[in-house]
Amino acid sequence: MNFKLEVIGFSLDACVKAQAAGVHRIELCDNVGEGGTTPSYGFLKAAREILQIDLYPMIRPRGGDFLYSDAEFEAMKTDIALCKQLGCEGVVFGILLPDGRIDKQRMSALVELAYPMGVTIHRAFDRSNDPFQALEDVIDIGCERILTSGQQPNVMDGAGLIAELIRKADDRIIIMPGSGLKSGNVRELAEKTGATEFHTSARKDMGSRMEYTNAAMQENLRSVSVDEEEIKKIIETLQNH
């Protein structure tokens, strides 16, 4: 089975560990609490310098919905141009209209700006009002990949829709399942959907290395990285599938 595994990098530590564990691509994100936003210039630059695998930064100016103002749209353009300048292989974004349709006009402009970088539409797709029309719209726009949980919070609950999307895509675009994907369910997901690319956070919380902390501040100083062993288990499972 020829497969690819993408892992979210919320920190440089996560990027280094994921690469060492054998992943094929990093989706670089900031702001784990908002589900991922655009990483800073410093984060982007450092990640590009330390990674030899494909790097796809998230282009998302804020958390919340995927209906953006003119100012936010201009910020997305700037961030895409920066990713191209830094030598990233691709970017990840999604824009919707108020009624839940794909914003083809704005998405097309960003895909054109991103070229020759690849474009993945993220889980804005899962908020679209008609997944099959959204599939055709995204193909028409020129995206290379859709990250989706099958319009359900957990990818296993959306496996049926993902399988149908893969059939209807008919190799015109890559459908990449993600959200709740783990070593314990990736084989079943692969069998149910026929997917060949997979997305996981393999998230692991890390404690602070500070020797001194001010207890009066009552702060949680934990950070997010990845579980290298979990990544290796996912890869091993897919290799043996």
C-alpha cells in the first residue's frame, strides 16, 4: 500500500519529533486552542530550516468560522506569499460563503497566488452545506487535497461519507481523512474508505521544564508536542495493511 501520513506541528519540538518518526508531511499550525491558525514568521522560517519533509502551513487568520472580511482575506494573501518565499511545498486554507457554499472566487484567487505550491482545503469543507457540490467546487478551483472527517466530529463516524467522496473524486483530488485518527483505528478506516493519505495530531502534552514556578499564578504551563511512538504505530499499521 502506498500511503502518506501528515501530522500537525504545533511547535518546533513536534516538527522535529514527527520528522524523526517517519511522517511524510507537516501541517504547521499555531494556536492549538482555536484548532489551528497561521504560524508566525519566525515559526515558519525555523520549521522550513529544520524540516526536510513537505511543509504545509495553515493559512487561517483567526479561530471561529471560515467567513472572512476583506482585511482578513488580504492578510491570507500576504501569508501565502510569505510561505512561497520561504520555500514551502504547499499551504492549507478554506473559505466559505454565508450560506455554506465554497467561496470559489476567493479560493480560486488564493490557489492562483499559491502556485506552484499545492493547496489543501482544511475542515472548512466539513462545514459546507453540500459535501458533493463542495467536492466538485474544490476540484474546479484546483486544490490538490481535501482534509475531512466526513462532516462529523470524529473521522470514524464520517467514514461512510469519506468512502463515497473518494469514489466520486475518482482520482481527481486526494481525500485525506483526519480528526480522531489513531493507531487503533487507522486500519479500519483505511479498509472502510480506501484512503491512501491520512492526517493525525498524535498529540502529546508536555510538562514545563522550569525549575521554578510561581504557584500563586495558578497557570497551566504545559505545551503541545507529538507522540513519536503513536506516529510509528500508525505508520507500521499502514505499512502492514
